[in-house]
Amino acid sequence: MTPADLSLTVLHAVRRAVDDGALRVEVPSRVKVERARPGGAGEYASNIALTLARPAGRSALDVAGIIGERLRDVPELAGVEITGPGFLNFSLRRDAGGELVRVIREAGGAYGHGRALAGTSMDFAEVTESRARVVTETVVRLLRSQGARASFGAQDISAGPTSPGPASPEPTSAEPTGSEQMYVRPGAYDVEGLGVDAARWALLRAAPQDRPLDGPPLLVQHERNSLFRVRYAHSRVQRLLANGRQLGVTPAYEARPPERAATELLGLLGDHPVALLAAARHRAPDRVARHLEAVADALLAFQHTVLPLGDEKPSAAHRSRLALAEAAGTVLAGGLSVLGISAPDRI
């Protein structure tokens, strides 16, 4: 179950509570679900009960109890707990990660693309400053990945020049409503000196209003180089898959790996659609870049447990870990593609 799936599940529970008269409120358009914070319970949490308490004329604890009752039988949830003044906390079943891995495998590079912004229309004005052009065309690509109709001057921007997966959803039929323009702090697009990938990362990793990253450090293969870590993590997945084939280990998610690093990685993969949607809504490609860094760091912390070591025999745990690593590689490649950056199999 992804965070988006969980959000819809909670929203349906609210709607059922309203339909059967347990709550008298207007059903919200969406429910925000976040990773549980340190000290919380379960993997995810929502403050929806606190949001609905006042309009419902009831305490947040009462509202949380009403919503929680309608979530007890959801197969993917191992438990629903109410904490603090009325936060709903959700624990996923140990095998819930299998559904997430399956979704990522089926979607490929288009995992996280959706229709949340269908009906939205943005027509960005043509710009000549180099960083503004790179940022704006990336924002257009993000908007289209979420179902919006978006254009940039006379350009027709699709899923991206390096996209390995299916194209973004077709734009809606709504006509553009007018010209849009973003504020972007100027910066040189130094393709000649840095190459396309480093040049784009330097402009997109920093927030549009912030100073771009220094280019030369992005050419150094070092852990302090965020672009290197992300691309290296993707290349490590390809090496793990190749080594797995030699050992007779094929990716097949059969049970959630017990390692804490695996749980962290699963959570970040589940957050990928949310990261893409937030980046599109806020016109902030840097959110995608930061999310990819987090995925890469979690994967690199997890990679050493994936394949058998020494005399260890291949097992279901190794197959599950390899499937999880493969899913992480897919997310890294898809996210880099949205930014117009390549994901090499070897570094």
C-alpha cells in the first residue's frame, strides 16, 4: 500500500462515516498522509481527525475513533492506533511492501505519474535566461506527469529526453488560461564544461530562487557529490541484479526484509508519487532531486544485505531484498528522467 493508496483509503472511510450519519461534515477533497514521526506509532500518520473536529462539532479523539472503526478491516493494514490529541497512526502488514514493489515493477519509469492535476492548465511564457528555461521546462514535465495540461512557449515538452518508461499521461482537453512565469535566480547552463547531467543537476538541485550549485564538484566521484550518489546507487542496483543472476537469485518479493534499512527504503519508495506531485504543485524540481538523494542513501545503506555472503545459501529473503533494490533502481531512473538526467548502468 502506497501513501497515495492509504490517503484514498482514509478518505473513503471519512466518506462512509458521513454517508451513515456518524459525522456531519463536508467530505474533504483529499486526506494528507505522512510518514510517522519519531516517537509515533506505525509507519504512517494523518491529522485528518484534528482537521474535521471543529466542523463536526466533536472532539478530535471522537472523530479519530469514528474514522478508525471504518479502517479496522482494511486487509493491507496491520493496525490503526490513535495517539496524542487525535492523530491516526497506521501500521502496514509485513507483506504490504509486496504490493508496492509490484506497482513499481508494472509502472516502470512512469511510477508516480498520475491524474491528480487533471483539469489544471498552465501556459508558461517563453524565457531566454538559461536557468529559467531549464527549470521551466522541467516544471512543465512535472505538471504533465500529474495529468495537467502545460506548455512552455512554442515547445512541446513530453516525459523527457531520457525517459525509459511509458510517456506521461496525455494532457487534458482544457485550453490554456494564460501566460505563467516563474521567478528563477539566474544561472549558467554550462553544458560544455560540465556535460548535460551535471549542468542540469547544478540548476535543478537548488530551489529556483536559490543560487545554483557549484558545477566542478559535481564532476568528482565522491560521496559528498549528491549527483554521483544518486547515479551510483542506480548503477549498484544493476550490478546487484547481474550478480544475482550469477548466484541464481532472481528478484521476487515474498516477505518484507526485517532490516531497518529495508523499512526506510520501502517508505521512501512509497513516498515517490507524493514527492512528484508536490514538486509539480509547488513548481519545485529541487524536491524531486532531494527525494532521489534520500532514496539513494537508503539504498546504499541497504545494499550490503541483498545477496548471500560467503557460504550463505540463497533464500526467499535474498529474493525479496533484490526485488526491493530493483524497485529502488526503477524509482531512481524514473526520477532522474523527469529532471532530464541520465541514469547509467555503470559508473
